[in-house]
Amino acid sequence: MAITRILEHKWFHNFIIAVIIFNGIILGYQTSKGLSESTIRLLDVLDMACLAIFVIEIVMKLYAYRLSFFKDGWNNFDFIIVAIALVPTTGGLAILRAFRIFRVLRLVTTVDSIRRVVSGMLLAIPGVGSVGVLLVIVFYIGAVICTTLFGDTFPDWFGNIGQSMYTLFQVMTLESWSMGIVRPVMEVFPYAWIFFIPFITVTTFTVLNLFIGIIVDAMATIKEQDQIKKAKESDVDEHYVIQKDIAALREHLDILIKDVKR
């Protein structure tokens, strides 16, 4: 189908990316103060033109792919983003004007490399959740220890479990952890480093690296799945071409047989 070939052509793909970026720049520029009326009208026209292109693209995809369009989660995402943009931004719905910038998120569905990153992050959620639970357990244990040992002397930092967990979170991020927290504690409790050094090692350098490792592994899995999918699509295309060639040969053979019989 001609429309399918247009949608899958590289120039059309790059054109949509350019329109998304251009639309993002327009939406950002519209927030500037002191714009003249003519400039505001021009930006509104350009914004509507970009939206019209997005609508035409969605309509073309619906016509080309029919109901199979909605089988792809990324297509559903595009459809929702464009549909929200079509809602009138007047009266009580004026707040939706601020959400027009979400159209820039269409780059996620349009640019393969960005889509792989997001897909990898989504795939990594179960593993990240498990590491997150482990991190909470470590924080809770550390908070109980700190509240018990340092709570009476440093109530602002370790007065209760919640304050201790917040303080330990600051320590984990290495934000003023030494001069701001640990050294003042060590002035009263000289051996406090026996707790804080292993805590930083476990949380900052071990657990957080586990997060990164899980996400990187998930992204590698997504890339491998994409390669397998492309290989299958290539095989299907080759099979289709071969079938067309065979059908054409059969037609020629039928014509030759008819000529011989005459």
C-alpha cells in the first residue's frame, strides 16, 4: 500500500522528528514575556499547523494499519498525546494548554534510540523494585541504629526513624555528608565511622550500581529483541517477494502453455 510505504519511508520519519522538535521550540517560545500580538498569532498558527501534521499522520496510520494500529503500545501513546492536544483549551480546560509540551514526548516513540532507552527502563522496573526494597531495608536498619545511638545527642538529625532515614539519604547522596553530618557526630562519638563508612559503601557504591547494572542489562535485552524483530520482518519481506516472483512465473507458464496448445 502506498500510504504504508510513505509512513515507513526514512524521509517521512525524519520529517515528523523535525516537526516535533520545531513544535517544542514554538511551545517554549510562547512562554516568553512581552511578545507582540502579531508574534503570538503567528506562533499559534504554527502550533496549529504542527498539530494538523500530527493528526494527519495518525489518520494515515489508522487507515494503513486499521485496528492493528492499537496493538502497539507506542502507537497508543501517540494517539493519546495527539487526542489531548485536540481538546479545546478554554474555560475550565485552560490548564491543558500547559500540557501541550507533552507532544515533545513523541520523540520517545519516533526516535529508535530513545525508545530503546525508555523500553529498557520499563523492562527494568521489576529488578529495580527488588533493589529498591533491599535499599529500604538497609535504610531502615541504619535508621534504627542511628536513632538508638545518636538520637538523644542529635535529635534534629536522628530524633526518630523518619529523621534518621532522611539524614541517611543525605549521607548516601554524599551531599555535605562528611563536614555536615559525620564529623560533627564523630566529635561526640569517635567510633561513628565504623557505621557510616560501611553504610556509604553498601548504599552509594554497591546498591546504586546494581540499579545501573539492571537498567543496562534491560536495555541490552531490548536491543537484542529489536534485532530479532527486524530479522523476522526481513525474512517475511523476502518470503513475500519470493511468492510474488513465483506467482509471476506461474502466470508466464500458463501463458506459454496456452500458446503451445494453440
